[in-house]
Amino acid sequence: MTSLSKEDGAVSPDSDGPALHGPPDGAAPGGLDSAARHRVADQVFRTLAVGSGFVVSLVIGLIALFLLAQAAPSLAKNEENFFTYTGDWITSGSQLAFGIPQLFYATVVVAVIALLIAMPVALGISIFLTEYAPKRLVGPITYTVDLLAAVPSIVYGLWGILVLGPALVPVNEWLVGHLGFLPFFQQPTQVANMSTGGTLLTAGIVLAVMILPIITAVTREVFMQTPKGHREAALALGATKFEVVKLAVLPFGFSGYISGSMLGLGRALGETMALLLIISTAGPMNFNLMESGETFATKIANNAAEFDSPAKTGAYISAGLTLFVLTFVVNAAARAVVAGKK
């Protein structure tokens, strides 16, 4: 038999088979090095993600502990009920008398006014931008609305007290004259506030403008994520544009709309400078929107000069602690609503 040479690629009959060559030096068989690197990267990413969540929770917990530690001594010395006392705050000398009902009332009223105005407007803008607006208008309108979020709060405050407030004076007088039988539009105890526009109504309108871009941005992005198949299915069934929005877009984006509204509410509850310029004097708790009032944030800022002793400081920090808890509860309730709609 003629044997083929090794140069021809044939194997000699006397050999046991083709020579087996191992992987090059430094390379792991089966790509084990690559898999190991992926496992290490996943573990590092997981550690960083868990650590970030832990850090955020730790910071929130430390803030709560700080507020509680600073407020506890003053609360212990408070001669009045912190939750029911509606008189003037007394923080001079060794006597302490303070409470939060009026602060809570003004904070909630202003925030509710802002939400009642901003939520429907933000919803309408979001639907228009995602469903009806020509493409050439979407960009400019979106930019204009988002630009509102970049305006400093003190500018909003100046606009509110110098422009919007005086412009609302005739409106306030008309409301008092024609709808004075309602508790919301009665003659105020401090007429000077109504004559300058420094009322809860003015403050609520300014806050509505401030939180409008937040609610609009979140709602718009959620509406844009509505599955295309949902829209096409509704159109295939003969639905009008309005019915597509009603049956496909709104059900899909409702949770995002609520989430954006709660983000705006958080901004409204903690707003300080704008409201400090518009409403800075205490008012009665009578649901009259023509009155003035102090929110938690404006009360603290308005009396910062009194932070010269632990007792005085603790009294105002107790108001900050209440605002902290209120914001936490509102956000928790919003998450519960969103979770229930999923």
C-alpha cells in the first residue's frame, strides 16, 4: 500500500490518530475566563445597586433621627398641646407654647389649590402633545413648559406679589361681593391682605404654575409609552381620537399621572421662598381663601432669627419634623394608589 506523507495531511496507518493540540497558553477552555468576568461584573453591579439603596434609606433615617432629637426637648417643655394649640407661638424665655394646626391648615389648603389647578392643565397639555399636536409644535411647547421648572422660586414669589396679586384684587372683590355666602370667599379678617393680593388663593395659583412642569413632564413621558398596538386596536374598532385617548392612553398612563402629581405635591408642600413673599402672616382656620396664612416652611423661614437657643430652635424643628412626616405619608399613599391600579 502506498502511504501518504504527512505533508499531504494524511495520517500514517501506524499512528494512533491526528495529533491533538491544546488551547493556546493563557486561554481557558470553553471561555471560562469570560464567564468569570461576567459573574464578577454582575456581583459588583449588584453590590453597588444594593449599597445605593441602603445609603438612601440611611440618609432618610438619619434626617428623621436628627429632627426628632432636636425637637424632642422642646416638645417636652411645650406648655400647650402641639396638635391642637392655635394661638400665637411663644418661644421667649423659658416658656414654650406652640402648635401646628394653623400651619397644617395653610400648607394643605395651598397645596390642594395648586393640585386642583395644575393636574387638569398638565393632563390636557400631555394629551395634546402626545396625541393632537403637529410635530413642529411638540418641541417648542415642550421646551416652554419645561422652562417653567428652571425659574427660581423667588422669581415666582416676586411675580405673585407684584403682578398676579394686584391683578387678582378685582377678582377677589367680585368673589367676596357675589359669592360671599360661601365659606371660601368671605370678607377676610385682614382686609389689607386681600387688597394687595397676598391671599391663600394667590399662593395656590403661583404654586400651580410652579408644579405644572413636573406633572406635565412625567405624564407626557408615560403617555408616550402607551403600546402602539393598543392605539391601533382601538382605531381598528372604529374608535375616534378621543375614544383612543379614553380607552387606551388614559388607562395605561394613569399610574404615571398620579406619580407625577405626587411629585408636584411634594414640591408644593415644601415650597418656601415664593410663599414667604406672598403669604407671611398667620391667619384663621376658616377655609376662607381670601385670608393669609403661614405654612410649615414659611413659618420656619420667617423666624430663622430666633434660632439662637436649643429650645427655640427645637420648636421650629418640630414643625419641620411634621412636614417631613406629612411628605412621607403623602408619597406612601400615592405609591399605594399606583400599586392598586396596576
